[in-house]
Amino acid sequence: MASVMMDQLLADIKEAMKAQAGETVVALRTLHAAIKDQTVNAGVEVTDEAVNAVVAKALKQRADSIEQFAAAGRQDLVEKEQKQVDLYRKYQAKQLDRAEIEVLVRQCIAESGAAGKKEMGKVMKLLMPKVKGCADGKLVNQVVLSLLP
């Protein structure tokens, strides 16, 4: 199954090239290269799920960079990374909000029979495939901890 997100990314790269938007072209090509490396070069089919996983990883890396650049007082680099984050969000799957995550967590707690925080691993094992690429891992972890007795 071909990836709609990948097709959109390629179309956006062409459009940015025509518009001679240098920074945008570089950012989108960087994302395209990362996707290609994780899929085609790894012998994996390019699907929306695979693209979403790479985009999520790229967004997390950019967020970490922004945090470090801000701490170092490098506002110019913070702005550059933020522009990339804004560009990459277009290719990210819809993100679950806290209420949607809580519903899934409650289902997984009931399904796993977890009775306390010591059994958090059981819940996470069931939950992570359901939220992968659609929710921030830190938020998921917080919700699980808050709902386990």
C-alpha cells in the first residue's frame, strides 16, 4: 500500500523547489531522506504508519534540539528548528488528546487486569501499539500512572 503522506511530501518538495524556498526544500528533503532510510533502504514498505513513525521521531528530535538551543540562548537556532517542526506537523497523524488516551488506558487496564503501578508494564504492552505515532509517550506514561492505583 502506497503512502498518501509520502506522496504529499514529494508534491510539497516540488512546490517548494518551484517557489525557490531554500530552507523549506532542505527541511522537506531531510524528512524525505529519513523516511526513505527507515523504509526503502531497510527493505520495509512505505506506508502511512511507517511515515508517521519517522515523522514522530523527527518531531521529537526537533523538540529536544529546541530545548537545548533555548537553554544555550541560541534563539536563531530555536527559530530554525521551530520552522521545521511546523513543517513536519503537516505529515503527522492526528494526535490523541488526554481524554482519548484515558479511555484507551482504562480499556487496557481492564483487559490486562493490572492492579497497581507495579503492573504498569502489562498496561503499556497493550496500550503502545494502539497509540504509537498518535500520542506523546510522556503524556501516555503520565496518564497510565495517574489511572493505576
